[in-house]
Amino acid sequence: MSSKSIAVISGAGPSGLAAAIKLHQLGWSEINLIEQRESLETFDRGKAFNYQLDGRGQKMLADIGIDEATVQTYGVANLKSVFTTYDPTGNPRTLTIPFVLEDKQTAYWITRNALLEMLYSRLEEVNTDGRIKLRFGHQFESIEDVGAVRVARLKDHVGQETNIPAKLIIGCDGLNSNVRKSLATEPTLNADDYTMVAKASPSSRLLYKVICLPATIAINGDGVEVTNNLESYIFTSTYKEFDEKLALFSLPVARENEQRTANIILPQTHKLWCIDDPEELRAYLEEAFPQLDIDEVFPPHEIEDFLARRPGKFPEPQYSPKVYAKLGAEQNEVACVLIGDAAHSFPPDLGLGVNSALEDVFLFGKCMETQPENLACAAVSYETKRLPESRALVRLVRKVFPYQYNHVPWRFALSLSKIIAQMRLHRWSGKLIDEPTFRLCQDERISYTELERRMIRSDIYFYGILASIAGLIGFMAYAMLFR
């Protein structure tokens, strides 16, 4: 790689940090990592997610020097989907959901903050020469012509602009990517190629908020305490009506002092989103969760923060028709590449968001390794290989298990019944019928395009068997009536 090679990465999330470390490995002379937050320690409550880091994500981490032993210190192995549930009376019950596929690499629950911390720690280890420049408090604005040179224009929080003459611009800046928007307004490019193609999904537009939980939660105030940070918990409510019922799901964290959170995911019509008064919200929660001390779990500052923040919204599954663009020519040529949510975005139904983003970085890195002297060819190779996968992934998310949030109860029950029935048919048929795709997608060895082909084939077999059984029952009933 040329000693004059300068890169700009918009977004210092997991994929942005991983991309910066990878470019450092590849010998880029200057890697500018652009992030709106003032520091990586800034706790973004709207993104306080708990990821399931599977083999796809771990493959990228291993490639930049983060082994599984390190992952184990930041995450909790998900060997079985086991939850301890506390009903409104405070009675505990262990719930095991058969969702974890056995024959695959161990996945780990890891909070977004822990994943960022782990990646940043690795970045500091490799960046002894200062080639990675972290520019916090800045935002990627646009790609501009300054004389005969193309530059990445940045802006800080007070409006001060900075121009960087980059050879490579990577958009790791999410669904509303400014890098992608810049390409869509570039006069030499087709705007439609960088305008997201969105598809409707039953889980699109669900609203969510993340709440912070105390490290210790008393149940019914009788000395029973929820303290194990390595376990998953569900607190169910008294409400049974569709527009009122809710539950708190809290996934494990690896370290005792790590902030534990719970997700609230509900339809837009739910009563909770209509409450804007702190006292009304407190009364609602107190009636919903009599097993909890509401003042402990939802202290006044937590309630105020909950009401002040707008809920997030699950996006429609969508992808960019192109994820690479070449701007300029000859010595002034600039390659622009989209990664993660900037290239493909969808609800978290399959837990593949962060994993597919890290997989993007892994593939782009491999393409650059195989063609180290030709960045444009490497980027074209990345796009050619990745686009079919992105489109297949978007289609999978729409079909596999979008009703898992129980926002359409009868569809949830039907989908869950199909998963369980298909698991049994998989065993009884001698594996003629595949595992349910919801489980099979955890296997990092299977591409998304192959997953889609196998899902279609298994559905043909599955519904064919159901139709045969229904036909046999109908024939037997007819024979009994007219014998």
C-alpha cells in the first residue's frame, strides 16, 4: 500500500473500529476514524443493546487479533436459551427455549459498550505509531471537490470544517449514512444505486426503549434478590390486554459492575407510548409489576429519562443496490465503500446485525489482501460477493421469525409451533428436512444465499408433509362416514 494512502471511516461503532484496525494491519499510512460522540465512554442509552456475537462476528475479531479467550472476558456464552421468569406474584420459573443450535461455534451475549471497549482496547494495542487518528466530536458531512482533489468534509460540534484528501472512504455510519447520502447526490453517479430499497416486514416499525436496571433487584421485598449478572431474566406483568401487556427482558452481562439493561419492545398503539406524565407512568408500572419495587427499578430520574427520550423504531428490512463507488480518476481517484447498516439494515429478529456488519469488514479486508495494489478491483470484488448476501439476508429477516415479539399473538403461536414441529421433523426425517432457519442461521459456515435456498426447500417439504397428513385424515374421515 502506498505510503500516501489516507482513509476516512465514518462511524466508530463496532464495524468502524474493526475496519480501522484492519486498515492499520494492511499498512495504510493514515486512518481517520470519525465519531459524533465526544468519546467512546459516552453511554448512548438509545443504543444500549445486548448483542449475540456469533461465529461470523468472531471470525472478524480473530482476524484483527481478538481471540475467543478475550471475548469470554467481555461476554457470556449462550449455550442454552434459559430464562428465569418472575410472574406478578413473584414466583420464579425456569424457561428453556430450544433456539440454540448445538453444532456451531459458541455465541456470546455481549453488550454494545463491552464490544466497543474490547475493540478500542485492541485498537490502542496496535496503534503505537499513531496512524489511526480518532476524531471524536466530528461528523462526516460530504464528499467535495477542492480544486482538483476530492476530499472528505468533516464538521465538529461548533461548525468548524475539516477537509481530508482520502483515497478510501468507508461508511460505517448506520442507516442514515451520510456517506451513502453523499453518493446519492453525486452528479456522476446514479442516485437510485445508493437509495435504500425497503421491504415491509411484520416486525418493522415496532417501537423500543432501553432501560437501565439496578445490579440487585428485590422480588416482593421479601429478601429474594435477583443478583446473578450471568443469567437472563424476564419479569412479566399483570396486564393481559393486547394494548397494555408488557414484560421486561434482561439479558446477561459478563462483569458484575457492568450496566444491566432491559428492552421494552411494543407496537406503536401500545398504551405505554401514550403516557407522558411521570406520576401516571409510575402508577402504570406499579400496577403492572407488583413483584418489583418500582421506586428501586424505576427511580424518578429513570422515569424522567424514559419519558424524555423518543422511542427507537425497528427499520424495514432494506439494502443499498450498490455498496461501492469510484469517484474521480487517475491520481485523484477515491473509493467509497458501504458497510453494516449503511449497506443493509433490518430489525434484530435474527441477531445478525452486528455479525453481518463485522462480516462485511472481514470480506472487504480479504479482498484488499488479495489485491493489495488495486483498491478499485478489491472494492468491486467486495461488492460482487456481498450484494447477493445482503439481499438474501434482507429476505430472510422478513420471513424467518418476524412475529417473535408477540405483537400478533396468533401469528407468534403459529410461528413458534412451526419451529418446534420442524425441529421434530428434522430428527424424524433423517435430516431430509433442515433445522428451522431460525436455528440454522446461527451456523456461521452457511452463507445467507444458501440459507435462503435451504429454507425454501425445507418449506416445500414441510408443507407437503402437512398437506399429506391433512389429506390422509380427510380420507379416513370420509371412509368412516360412508363405509
